[in-house]
Amino acid sequence: MNEQDPLLEELTQASREVYAAVDLVEDQIAKMLGIHRSDLRCLNILENGPQSASEIGRRANLTSGSVTALVDRLERVGLVERHRSSTDRRSVLVNIPDRSYPRVDALYSQVGRAIKESFQSADPAGLQVATEVLRTFAAACHNAQNRIEESKTPTDQ
Amino acid sequence: MNEQDPLLEELTQASREVYAAVDLVEDQIAKMLGIHRSDLRCLNILENGPQSASEIGRRANLTSGSVTALVDRLERVGLVERHRSSTDRRSVLVNIPDRSYPRVDALYSQVGRAIKESFQSADPAGLQVATEVLRTFAAACHNAQNRIEESKTPTDQ
DNA sequence: ATTGATCATAAAGATTCTTGACGGTCAAGT
DNA sequence: ACTTGACCGTCAAGAATCTTTATGATCAAT
């Protein structure tokens, strides 16, 4: 497993650095917002549009009980709203009201600014390449996540 | 704030996707190892060599009490070792013993494999570019983290 | 109308994190 | 040598989150 292309090894090493760095930044952002890590994850999910509580749980890897408490917290600080679904009266749709977006974006913009600065020396072509690399990387993460989910040899001690 | 270069906006958008994806993968990996998220963060930190408990706390954003409990957990499952420092008898050095590395690497290798697959179509030059992009990205995250740390306008509600 | 599944919620128990207090150790100054 | 102040790691108590389990409401299918 270590007789690999050294360039690929460099790449995986770099990806490890990304994991660690992202982990810490997200932690910091959550603290800035005064919310929990899972809450921030939920907000990230809701950026793609309103979601039902059960869907949030599926995507965030949380049980239904946790989601209820989580939405309670976010609702309490006014970051999200709860609405009953019109098509399924069991379901609850959670969304980020327009007035809350500035609060969320303000934090990510801090990181966004650092990103822009780091890449500002790149020419347009370089920016497009970087964007594509990051998208490919994110897709690979999702890929790996699904694979791990399936293999499910829990703990495996 | 939205009158930006559209290419830069694309980049920040892609980075948001990376945050979300990494967050979920790390969560999954931690669950696979049967450890907590913070424990995995600690392991990531210890990959750079043995660290004192206080240093772990600083880097992981944890209080000293949390670090004690955290190292207890990791030690209990045999992933790390505690040794007293020879230069400062107050200090405790924590390290990953050689025999534990396979356990940690095995999990990241799952992700690593997905990464390699996603980028395997790239030529050598492309791989180097991707590696550099990821490293720049990680650096930008650290950068942003430090900046947020300083600005410290907590919660800011 | 009935059955079984799904949805969101609530309560109880387990686990983690923070806070504050403690004893041991170090370094600097007297 | 001794004292002072700071740092280090640990411990115990309290707050907060997550999971599990149980419950009522709603849906879809028979």
C-alpha cells in the first residue's frame, strides 16, 4: 500500500492537512456564532434550501431526537424557522429566513476572505483550476463517506 | 460584498462545499474508529510528533480538563501512550505508538483511496497542481482561524 | 376501516465539555 | 536556600449534547 506513486502520496498527505484545517476552522466558526458544531452542519445543509427534520438527520448523521433538539436551539436564537409541510402534515420543514443569512454569511466571509487572499495571485485560469480541484475533492469526500457507510464494520477493534 | 469577481465567488462556493464534505467524512471516520470527534482531532495533531497535553489543548481548542479525559479515552483503547517529559516533570508527553498507526491509517486510507480515484485521471502535472491547491487551501484555513481567534467578537448577537 | 410505516417530539441515560479547585513543578527574585 | 508567581496535569461538579426508547399524529396501502 506504500508502493504508490509519490505524487499521489503527496496528494493524500495534503488532503490530510485539509481535514485537520477544516475541522479547526469549523469549530472556530461555530464558537463565533455561539452555536454547536452540529448546528453549523445543519445550517450548511439548509443552504441548499428548506429541508424536513428527517432529511436533516439523514444528511447530518443524527437521530431524530437530536434533530428536534438541534432545531429547537437554532430556532431559539432565530437562525432558522419551522413550518409545517403543506403536503405532509407529519413533516416539519426547516429553513433559514432571509434575515438570518447575513449572520451566517458574515462568518464564512471571514474564511472566504482568507481564501481569496491566498489565491489572489492566481490568474483566471488558475482560479478555475483551483475551484475544480476543490469540487473534485469535495466529491471524493462524499464518495468515501458513502463507501464507509456501506462497509460498516463498526469499530472493527 | 457581492460585487466580486465571479471566479472568486465560485472558489469560495467550492470551499463551502469542502467544509461540509470534510465535516461529514471526519464524523464518519471517528465513528468507524469508535472514538469521539475531538479524539480524532487529537490524533491528527499527534501525527506531527509527540505533544504535551497543554499543547494539544491549545491546538485543539480544548480546556486542560477535557484533554485529560480525552487522553484517558485514547489511552484506554490503546491508540496513544502517556510519558512524563524528561525536561519538565510537570509535563506529560502524548504520542501514537508505532503499533497504533495501522489502525489510524487504515481509516484514512479509505478516504485516501477515494481521493486517488477521483484524481487518477490527472496527469503528473495536474496532480502537483491539485496538491498545491489543497495545501494553499489548508493554509488559508489556518490563516482564517488565527484571524477569527484574534477578532474575538464572541457570538456578536 | 385497518394495518404498518413514517414523522416529529419528549423523557431518560450515557458521554463529553467547561469550570473551578488542587497539588506538584519550574523559574525568577530575594 | 527560600519565597513568590506561573504553569502543568488531574479531579470533581455542573451544563450541554447525543442516543435510545416510547408516544401520538399522519400517511399509504390493503
